[in-house]
Amino acid sequence: MTRSLSKSKAGFTKANMDAVSDNPAWTKATTARSKSFDETFPDLARRARGPQKAPTKTQVTLRLDARVVDHFEATGQGWQMRINEALKKAAGL
């Protein structure tokens, strides 16, 4: 009979878990010495974009026909920008 670990940890003692764990317990001292991911790996950390200096777009919720969305998504990355361009052209802007 197979037992799911998510249902119960029955059958596993602390000694069993300690025997297979290579991850030491965190103490207050360990936490105090820890660094954020950004500090530890600055080249790997993704830099978030800051707020726009002069916002030019407004976020809205818009319901479009599925065929329209499929058409633009099929053209690859930047499809939302292309929808915006098509709407501006249709509006004569």
C-alpha cells in the first residue's frame, strides 16, 4: 500500500527527517546574516521598471472578440501594442 506524504507524515520520525536533510535549521543569527537575492546575485536579479515619468497609457479592462485576440497573439510578442496601433488608426489618431 502506497501512502501519500501530503496526507500524513506518519511513519517518518524526526531522526528519519534529520538523516535525509542537508538543510540546517535557521536561527536568529542566521537570519541576521542573510542577504537578499538582489544583494547576493546582482547580475541575475531582474530590475523592475520604475514609474513612468510622463504616463502615456491608461490601463483598462476591455473585452474583445476571441478571433481578434487570437489574430494579434499569433503575430508574436508586442501584440498588445499592435492592437493599440490598430485602434488608433481606426479612430483616426
